[in-house]
Amino acid sequence: MLITFTDTTELLGKEFYPKPASAFIPQWYKDLESYRNNKKAPNGDGVSAATIKRCMPVFDAITAGYIIVSAADVYVSQQLQEDGTFAPYFEWVNLGLIEFHPIWQAPTHPNNNGHKEMYPKWTNPWGIKTPKGYSVLFTQPFHRESPFTILDGVVDTDSYYAPVNFPFVLNDITFEGLIPAGTPIAQVIPFKRENWKMELGASKELKEIQKDALSVRSRFFDGYKTLFRKIKEYK
């Protein structure tokens, strides 16, 4: 399948192009040992001493889809307001990198985090096109430290190709500092649209679950990866 990213500004350098998420492995993950004390052995009670680095669901989340990055530096400071309180103030050097939504558009959102007047919004220069029947999930890049969190959304990019912007909140409303150019701001995960219907499992499904659980526990190391995981590729 093919996903197309088009720079609507025609100004961005290659260092700011979207790339597969596998090109943005977080440093904390790279630094983590695969096994406790860097020893591939059971931990003494019949359970593997593997760290989260050996957890394929976490790895598959980190590397799913593509990453869009910020194309310029943004500096956040705290500015004194008329009521005597402080509020974040955003400065950037070019490209109209941030816009704002009035707070009344989502005053009760659980991730408001103390924003009083406006939600900041990353302006995204990338138009995205996917094959017929496919949409994309825009979400905060998984498992990484960040001073902000975008508000997730799903867009049917097989029919709507224009850039989609990313409202966000500061995780700490008192944050001050630099958000450097090249910071991951959104993870783009394409998926096929299908209609689903929910049902509750019964004895047949319970037996399948028990069988899978026994199978994965037959291995000290990489049971899920070896027996169940399917490779996902994003290039």
C-alpha cells in the first residue's frame, strides 16, 4: 500500500520530511537493557527477566506508521496576564508554525490542563493521501517524553487530502523552554476502514485464550514474538 505526503509549502528541507516511525526510536528505549542486569536468564522463579524492550506490543506501537516533526524552533515562556496570573506564550521563527483555537471549542476536554483562553495548534504542512478505503489515525507519538500532547483524531485521507492541523496542550501549563525544530509532533498510522460488530466470547473462545496463554508460557524468551507476532512494515 502507498501513503503520499505532500509538502504544501514547497519550502521544507529534507530533514523535516515525514519518516517511518522506526527512524525515531526514543533514546530511553535505545538505552534500556533487554534483560535485567543484562543477563538473558530466568529471574529465579521461572519467569523471564526481560525488560519492556523485549515487549513486542510496545515496539510495534513505537514503530507504527510515520512521524511528522516540527519544522522550526518554538520557545514557550510564561507571560503575566491582566488578572495577575501567568499563561504560556509561544514564539517561533517562521512558517506560521502555531495557530490557536478558542477555549470555548472544547472547554470540558479532560486534557485541558489549565489552558484558559486558547488551545495552541501545530500547523501541519503535509497533505496526506491514502488508497481507497484507508484512513489515518493522528496521535501523540507513542512512548516518548514530550512537553505537549496533541488531541488525537482520525481522518479519511482517501477522500480528504488537505493538511490536518494538530491542536495540543502543554502537559505542564507552567512549562518554559525550547521545543526544537525536528521534534516529533504527530504519529500517523494508516488503517483500513471496515465495519465491525461486537460479540461476547463463550467457551470456544475461552479455550483458545487458554491455549494461547499456555503456548506463550512454553518459552522463557520471546514467546509472543516467536509464536504469534506478525511483522509490520512502514517504509
